[in-house]
Amino acid sequence: MKLSEVNLIELSKIIDPRGNLTVAQSNEQIPFDIKRVYWVYDVPSGECRGGHSHKQCKEIIVALSGSFHVTLDNGEEKRTFLLNHPYEGLLVDVNTWRTLDDFSSGAVCLVLASEPFEEEDYIREYDDFLTSLQCLK
């Protein structure tokens, strides 16, 4: 996928004076069945998360609280997104290297994943990632 085609997904935002509500349902706002949900928080200043790609798992990344940057890399181009709204999600396709950094104090990163955790699905070394892309061509 060309990174120029990647955009933030607008999740439904129900405005209510008692507090807003956002919904993310499988195969509606989220373009896949959600098989795993996890969140990252208490990231120390200056630390980076991610630093891997997936062979089969697609993900939606949401900043539930605070903000952080997500840089996507498809081996040919890189694109950085600022996530800072809990009603927006970033779709990360397979075979896309991702890094998350610049976490604000109190930031909470929610990830909705299309697959359960399987270590074999991860590519954790950037050079291996680039090699895997060559094999796909």
C-alpha cells in the first residue's frame, strides 16, 4: 500500500453534554474483525514503541488520551501521523514498519488488531523487514 493512500479513519463521535462517546465496531468503522485489543501507557519521556511490522495482522491505532506520533514505512517511503484525538484511528496494513514516539505525559495508545498475538507474525529487525518486502515482489 502506498503511504500517500493512508489516512486517519474517523470513528463515530457522539457528542453529549454528559461526556462524548466513540464507537468502533468490527467491519463497520473498523475494516476487519477485531481479535485482540491492547493499550500502551506510562511511556517514559523520550522512549519509542513499535519498531516492527506484521506479516498478517492489521491494526488500528488510537490515541485515547494525550498524543504521540506514528511513523509508517513501506520500504520505499515514510509518513508520520500525529494522533491526538480519541475519535480518529490510524489503519496500519500488513508489511508496514511502524514506530511510535513523542508520547505526551499521560498518553494512552489503544490498538485494535485483526489477529491474536503470534510471535511468528512479527518482523522485529528492520533489515529483515526490507528483505521480506523484496520476497513479496
